[in-house]
Amino acid sequence: MARLFKLFFTVLVFSAVAGGLLSMLEAVTKERIETQQLLFLKGPAVKEIMEGCSNDPLTDRIRIKEGKEERQFFVGKFDGKPNVVAFESYGKGFGGKIGVMVGVDIDKDKIVGIAITTHSETPGLGARAKTEKSFKGQFKGKDINKAFKVKADGGDVDAVSGATITSRGVCMALEEAKATYMKLKPEILKNLGKM
Amino acid sequence: MASFAREFTKGLWDEIPPFRFVLGLCAALAVTKSVDGALGMGIALTFVTVGSNVLISLFRKLIPNDVRIACYIVVIAAFVIVVELMMQAYTYALFEKLGIFIPLIVVNCIVLGRAEAFANKNPVLPSIADGLGMGVGYTMALVALASIREILGAGTFWGISVFGPSYKPFTFLLEAPGAFVCLGLMLAVMNIFKK
């Protein structure tokens, strides 16, 4: 019994100390990691969507609490008015989580563009969703209230060839984006009014 | 100090991990498409081997034999997360390039192998030498493999063109089968020198 306790206790101490130290390190690096992700992942995605806007959407962002989580909305000004918001939502692809940045015109409730941020899809197949313009481009001008479904599931989204599951994941992310947008639109409008 | 030097240098040639033991190949073949990725991976692995060797050697008399592997894994995993967080915070581009292979260092046989075969039985100083030697040897092997693959397969070294625009790259070397062929040839050459 004493021996068993010693085994148990050793592993417990090792794990507890390691876990404690790591959570400290995580807290210290958190802010820097966020800035880096902004610079390398979200930044390019937002710029791709907001091409031609007159402000810097990366600095003009608003944070809204959704339950416990805080969500960021990047605001783009076109014709001098803050009328496009971009935000990230997630779907499940073939190799894990797919992050999709969705830009929505807040006046017309229409998608201005999407861009893929994080993904772990197969290079040459699913990963093409990130680069293929014809795939991403088809969402441009679509109503955000519509259903997003690939053609194989009876919808009207053209999947990336050879990557139906990835395309489905992108649709899933867009469905999530729709839900978030609908829920938080009043809040977004309130914040935009202050800009 | 003589033993420090001996423990260090054995990892550089006599026991150079990927070639002599043919261990840790999964990551070694995947990250050697480019020299910068190979160097980054090598440095990450060196840090983890040295760090885990030091801690395991320090606690070698405290860890009960029955749970030693569990304790090693906790220590190694902790160091890997440190690397992962630091890379995300400071060298995000490299983190994106290495991706999944950073967390996979946890299960790299070289690290666990050194803990079990060396740090477990030796004092701290030789363990540092052993970890450092193995790490540097691994880095050298990766960089050598990556140099061949990048120079011939892409016509570049560290992203800079070597042969000029007229060179037609031998892209086969950048694919997985090319990596195996390249590794096999290197092992063959090393065997010639061994005799």
C-alpha cells in the first residue's frame, strides 16, 4: 500500500508541478501569441477580405462578449463608413479545425468575402480551399441568412474537387458565423455607432 | 571533463541519432524540405533533450522504477509545450512551417531513448553533454539531409536561389519517397566511411 502510494504520489507531483509551471508560461506568452496570430494568420485574411478599405481593420476592432468567450470583430470602412465587419468562426474539416474569416456587409447582410486562417487539411487537396480563388470567390455577395451546403448535400456550394469534407467544414464554419452574426448584430451596430 | 567531451562527441558521429539508430525518422523526413525548417526542428529537439535529460538525471533516485516512463513523458511533454509556446510567441513563421511536428517531439524515440538509456543512470553533467551531443548530431543530420533536398529539389538554399533561374528543380526529392531515397544514400555513404 505504501509503495502504491509512493508511485501515485510521484506521478501526481510531477504532473502538478509541470502543469502549474506551464500554465504560468502560457499566461505570460498569451498576449504575444495573440499578436503573432494577428500578424501572421488573421491579418492577411482580414486584408484579403477588406481590400480597398480606407482604415486599418486590424487596429479598428471591437470586442464583444458572447457568453464566456470574447469575440473580435475587425471593422472595415468603405466610402468613409464603417460598414464591413470580419470575424473568425470554425468548422470541422478532414484534418481538424478549420478557421474561416468571414467578412459581412452590415448594411446589406451580405458576405463580402471569406478567407481561411487555420487548418490542417491535406496538402494538395483540402489545403487548396485556402488558395483556390474560385472556391472562396463563390461566397462573395451571398446573403448571410442563406443555408450553406455543398452540392453533394443538396446545397449550392461548389466543393473544392477532391475535398468535399473540407468544403463541408467551411460551410459548417459559415453556418456558425451566421448564428454568431445574427445573435450579436445589435451589439455590433451599437459599437459601430461609436466609431 | 574528459567524459563530458566524450559524451558530447559520441552523438556527433558514432551515435548520430537519425543515421546510426535510424530513430525519429517521421519528423526528420517531413521537416527536411527546407534548411531553415530542419535547423529550427533541430534546435527545438536539442532544447527538449537537454532539458529533459537534466531533470531526469536530477530526479533519477527519486523516481520509482515502476512509473519512470510516465514521469519521463510528463517532463518531456512539459518541455515540448515550452518550445511550442515560445515558437508561437517569437518565431511564428517557423511554427507554421513545422506545425504538427513540434508536438510530436513528445513521442520522438530519441528524447525518450536518451532519458531511459542515459540520464536515468548518469549524473547531471554527463547527461547535459549527452543531450547536447544527441541534439546537435540530430540537427547536423537534418540540416545535411535538408541541404541536399532543398538545393537539388528546389534549387535554393535557405530560400536563396543557388543555380539561377535556368535550373530545373528535381522536385522528386521534395516528396516523401525522395526523402527516403536521399536518406538511404546518405546511410550508404556513411557506411563506406565507417569501414
